[in-house]
Amino acid sequence: LIAPVPLHRWRLLARRFNQSALLAATVSRDSGTAWIPSLLVRARATKSQARLSANERRKNVKGAFRLRKRHAELVRGKTVLLVDDVITTGATVEACVQALLRGGAECVDVLTLARTLDRST
């Protein structure tokens, strides 16, 4: 299964697209692997992480993601490919991976378009 890192509904409404979902859809199409854009939900809005330290980022996203209950059976025992656009500290990806593992995923791999090089964040 392929799943994007979700945006909070208010951020999605303001932005009108989720770049991680666009990437996930392309990977799904090119690989022939099913993708579920709504697999994870951002259960609460979080602050922008742009100016936060690594520790602040982890606290900011702790508990912010959960597996949608209607998809629980699809995840159990499966490998999930989590797609994110940019990884800086990995805090968001870590929080999503934990939600997927708690939901019963056997393994979670991560695919990202870019990785920042600034280690000070």
C-alpha cells in the first residue's frame, strides 16, 4: 500500500492540494501498487515546523496522526510505503510511521522527494 503524509483539513483547504498525495499518486500509477490517499489523518492541526528545532518538531507532531479506522484491515500485516515531499528532521515521518505500526502495519518504508541538509533544525 502507498499512503501520503496527510495535511490537516484546514491547511489542505487553504493550499488546495497535498504535494505528498500528488507524489504518492504518481508512484502508485507507475508501480501498479494501490494507494490510499486517506489512509492516515492528521487528527489535529499543528504549527508550521519551519522555524522549530528538532525537539520542538517532535513535540509538535506527537500524536497528530492516526490511521483511519475504516482502513485498519487493509494495513494489518502489510508493508506501507509512506510518501512525503520533504524530510527535514524526520519528526513528521516518525509520527506517521508510529501511527501505521500501531495500526498493525508489518513494515513502513519511506519515500521522499527531498531531504534538507541543514542539520541545525
